[in-house]
Amino acid sequence: MTPKRPEGAGAVPKPVESPAPKPPSRPPLYAALDLGTNSCRMLIAEPRGSQFRVIDSFSKSVQLGAGLEKTGQLSRASIGRTIQALRVCQQKLKRHKVTSMRLVATEACRRAGNGASFMARVRRETGLSLDVISPLEEAQLAVVSCAPLVAPETDQLLVVDIGGGSTELVWIDLTDVPPGDRRRAIMRLHGGFNAGSGGDGPRARVVDWISVPLGVATLRDQFHDVEDDAARFALMSWFFEENLMEFAPYKSEQSRKGFQIVGTSGTVTTVAASHLNLKRYDRNRVDGLRMTSDEIDKVIRSYLALGPDGRRNDPRIGLDRHALIMSGAAILQALLRCWPTDRLSVADRGLREGMLYAQMSADGVLSVEEDA
């Protein structure tokens, strides 16, 4: 009698399926793009605790405002360079699948007679919709970006954002805010210079702010016909100071104790890199550096001693910055002359960081940590 095969014998057992591990959910990505008079810059970042981590970035000198001071229009060449840069940004946004973004344009597009038609062309050719923001919002975003650099002992704060086409100055009184709350009080100003009071904690009071329609590009263009290098620098510095007359804190002497200036711009970071003698730029060494007024003055005097040719070949300045560094230095010198201070805090941050903080704060994805 033929033995019967046990039921199921010889059958290939079915594999036991274990549930595949789910990939960890990635925090949402945010983007911020700042199209200025001189540069197009973008950051893509994810929230990390009370800060954010940069995933990708882009920076290109497009000189959008070249010739604007003379013609009042954005030139065809400037528009072409800028649209090429924005196409790169659009590709990065698409590759990272970014859905939360803020894209802004500043002084050049505010002033140009063809600014609106340029914005329409950008939308048509790149699919990106940029907002031309007001000087007030530009100042607010600069302040928010610099909040992490404010010292707990600071009572009076001056934030200076030296752009390509304009310079924003904001004076903030922090005397009514406990030292441990001062950075957070400044962060809350992203909702407006009258925000930050009520249940959120003590208020940082904005004493005054001003947007001077002179930046490194527009100030340079004003005095391009002055041939002598030292004379041109002196005239630029004097002219910028003349434009501060209506800024309230300019009119009264300020105490050095508890007073801090935070400067954010390519000018300030370049001066810092020159002070540190960096042949290759290092953001980690520059951002948050405190320089004395004597150290800044020494760097500016060294720039004057180099002359145009020397500055062009100085690796600490860089090819993108050499033509603009003296107009920026003239602005910086004027500020230090108006408000004598022992130190200036260097911020390698600006509108992009301010927009990221504002977006993430509004979405509630940043945690609140106590200041050390």
C-alpha cells in the first residue's frame, strides 16, 4: 500500500511577512528667497527645536539694480541674469518638494519703473510669485533674523541691515524686558513693530526705524564720477550720515553701557573676514563675532591703503564684493561715528533667516527654549 504523503508535505512554506519599517517622517521643508538689488539668495530648511537646519541654499550676484540709479529702470541684461538665477531656485524648490515658502523682492523692484512688468515676467517664465515687500517688512525681518545674537544684558539695540539698494536701521528699547526674555521678545516682532505685548510676555519697544534709500550699490552709483578713491569714500560716508537726520536716536547721545549694534550684510561679514584674515570664508567663525570699533576702523583704513587694484586682488574681499566694499564701509563708518560703541556684533544672516523664523513660528513648528 502506497504511503500517503502527509498533507502539505513538500510544499514551499509561505514566508512570514513582517511589517516593513516605516521611514521616519521628515519635518516639513520651508524656503525663503530674497531678491535684492545686488544678489539673489535662497535657503531651504527644516525646523530643528528652536532653530532650523539648512537643507539647501543658493546665492548669486545678479546685479539686478545695475544702472537703476541713472535710468530708473531694470536693464535687459540685469533681468536676464536674474531670471536665470530664479530658474535655478525653482528647480531646487521642485526637487525638494517644498510647499511652504516665502519669496520676496526688495528695493530695486520697489523703485524700478518696470518692476511690476518684471515680476509678471518672472511668474510667466519661472512659475515663481515674488512679493515686493515694503521697507517696514524688510526691517522687521532683519530684526527677527538677528534675535539669537542679542546679548541678555542689552538694554538698547540697534539693528542695521546694509543692503544693495537701501539700508534699514531699527532702534529697540529692551529695558522693560527681563534679560532671559529679550531674544524671544525680539522674535515676536515678526508680527509687526507694535506686536509682542499681551499674553506672550514683556514687549520689546521699537523706538524708531528708518529705511535709507542708499545701499552699497546705490551709494556707489551716486559718487561713481569722483575719481579720487579716498575723496569718494569720505563723500559717501558724509552723504549717508546726512540721510540719518530724521532718525530719532541720531539726535540724542546714547550710553555705551547696555548698548549693542548688530550689523547684517555682506559688508559687515566681509569686514569681519578681513579682520580674521580669512582667505576662505568661514561662516562659523564670522556669524556672532564681536568686533571693536578700533578693529573695524583698522580694516577700513587697510582697504583705503590697498586702493581699487589691491582690493580687487584681495582674497579676503572676493571678486563679487570688491566693487561694493568701500560704499558699504562708508555706511559702516558713518554709523560708528554717529553711535560710538565699543563693539559691533556681526550677523551672517538676514531676510531669508527672518522669513524662515516667521513662517515656522506662525506654523508652531519651533519649540520654545529658555535662554541660557
